[in-house]
Amino acid sequence: MTTLLHTQKGASIVHWLVAMVPLLGFGALAVDLNNVYLARGELHNAADAGALEGARLLYNADGTINVGQTGISAVNGATAAAQANLSQGDAVEIVSVNRGHWQFMTSLADSEGIERGGVFSANAALEPADLRDINGNFRTFQDLNQDLAEINAVEVVTARQLTPVQAFFGPILGINDYQVQARSVAYVGFAGTILPGELDAPIAMCEHRLKDANGNWSCSVGRFISSSDNDEQTAGWTNFEQPDHCTGGASASTVRDVFSCGDRLNQEMLLGKAMQTVGGEVQTVFHDLYDCWRGIADTDLDGEPDQPWVMKLPVIQCSDSNPGPCNQLIGAIAMEVLWVVEQVNANRINDEAPRQMGEWASDNPDGKQRWDSFVTHFQIKSGPDDGLALWQDPPGDNGFRQKTIYMKPSCEAQDPVGGTGGANFGLRAAVPALVR
């Protein structure tokens, strides 16, 4: 009996020792895997930093692809940003940095409103894709998404290969180290959320008046602040406020508080959130803006405006009537102010009609003919039927009208604005977003 008891105890010890071998192995792997995950997280942080910096540097202010003509290139900037990070005290290794196209493959947006599922295609093209189609309309998101020539992303791959992650207990299983790798892609789209001090005037453009007859974003011309009940508004005044529960519109006093000629006084404005607006005439602000325009647009100092005044403005969703009291922010756009009329005096049209604006000029002594030539050249549309804003005698129902700003979307590249997420109104975002 005693012999049997000793035999059973010996067998239990053997079984326990046999069971301990895999348990120790799993424990060793758990410790090592935790170390690997830590290292990989650090590599991801480095890749994220590099991709975001590279995407931020993708384009120069003139819209050309940044390959280092006037400063650090997108690729070099991404490399430097990634290499500024360490992984467990070791330098992060850069496997690759590529410019290219990110094609979204899902319509599921996350909590930040960014659709992140997709495919990256490396593209070292030196010429940017045109943001407009052959008719001058801003290309749709769907169109640009399918165009691999549209350089909109930077991919960074980091690794620990030359300095692999050392195994603590892995040697028990014959594993001495682990090679770890991470990959990030940052995408830069079009202006959405607007950062403080990026807007030039408290004017919000209506989305539908930036479209052509086919519903495409267009470089055609809009105007606003109309005295005609039959004319569809193209914009409204805003105080840049976005209260959590927007129920009341902007007032004349709050609009005037956020306009100062040459200063940018907007606060941060969140994409998709309603902002306070008001339609119609805000005369005090209009007068200040009129005086500002006459100074800024008069580049040859002869007392008459001669060059467009480029304004960066928010874009909102509007109904067919006056904007307000609350309209949703959907992006930003650069508008070229071509002319501003404060008061109409038909007897002074020969003196007050424009003589030069940008590439257009006329020395015709007849102001009515100069106005029609100006309107025809820039295709300035007016009214619900989109007819040209030609001179009518007496003026009032169309054409030359008081308290009116004549403007068109800029088709030229502008400095980026705000965060990624808005629609393509020709204005790229300054802040990219991670999509992988």
C-alpha cells in the first residue's frame, strides 16, 4: 500500500512537470508579445507622424506638387518626422515613404466624419491632377476618387529590422528576436472644419448657387445682397457662431464685430454644424466692406479697383430663399470679388462702371456698354433664370444694382485652409487625416 502511494505521488509530479512546459511557453510568449505590441505601437506613432507631416506638405501654395522646390519636400518631411521618434530607445527604421493616391472603398464614416477604408497606390507624378473638368466645373468627389493621378496621400512604412525587438523568454522556444513593422497613410482632402483666423469676411456662400445647370460645382459667377424679391440669394452674412442649439440668426452688430479690413477674426468652425447667418442687407457691414474693397483692389493706386480681391469664405447649405437663421457648414471656398456697388446713380454710370478688372479692360466712354462688356466677360449671372446681369434702364431688376457684391469662385490654386472633410470647392485642406 505504501509503495502504491509513493508511485502515485511520483506520477503526479511528472504530470505537473509536463503541464508546466507549455504553461511556461505560453507565459514567455505573452511577455514577449506584449513587448512586441509596445514596439509596434511606437512604430505606428512614428509612421502616423511621418504620414501626417508628408500629407501636410504635399502641395505648394500655388497648387503644384511639393518636391522640394522652395523648401523641404513632402517625402523628406515625412521621413524626418518619422525618424524623430524612437522605439524602445532604438531609432525607427524607414522602410519606405511614398506619395500617391488614396482611393476610398467604403462609405462608412467614423466619428470624425472621415471615410477611412480604402487602397493606397504609390504615384511619383510631378504634375497635379486638375481639380476642374474640361467645362471649368469642380470635379466631384466620386470622380477624383477614381483618378489615380490625383495625389492626395502619403504612405509611411516603419520597422525594427536592423534592430529587432529582443525576446525575453522566446529563447526557451528557440525565438531570439522579432522583426516588427507598421504602416500609416494620411490623406489630405478639401477644406472642411475651418481653423481660427482663416476667413476674410463674415460672408457665407450658398452651396446651390455655386453649381451649374447640371448640378456641378462651377467657376461661374454668383452675387448676393439683392434688393429684388425675385432674386435668389447666393450668400448671407454670418457672425461665425455655432451654438450647440442654433435657433436664432446673426444680428447686424455681431456680424460687424467680426469684420475688420485685412484682419481675420473667425473662430474655429466645425464641419457639419449649423452656423448663425442672416440674409438681406446689413448696411453698416456692407459699407465697411465696400471701403475695404476699394483700397485692396486698387493695385495701381489710381483711385479705381483693377484686380480681384480673393476672399476665403465658408460654404453653407441654403434654401432658395434668404439664408438664415441657421445653416450647416459644408466646406470653404476662395471667391474673387470683381466689383462692389454701394449706391446706384444712373446719371453717373459713365463714371462708375468698371474700366479694368484683372485681364478685362475697356476704354469705352459709355458706362452702360462697359458694364455689359464686364458682365459678359466674366459671365456674371443674375436672378433665378441665370441670365446675365446686364444693364437695364432703369436699373433695379437686374444688372447694375445697389448694395451688391459681384464675385466668382476662384479657379486658381490658393493656400490650403482648415481640416480635411469638405467638398471640392477648389480649396484644399491644410490639415490631413489618417486613413490607415
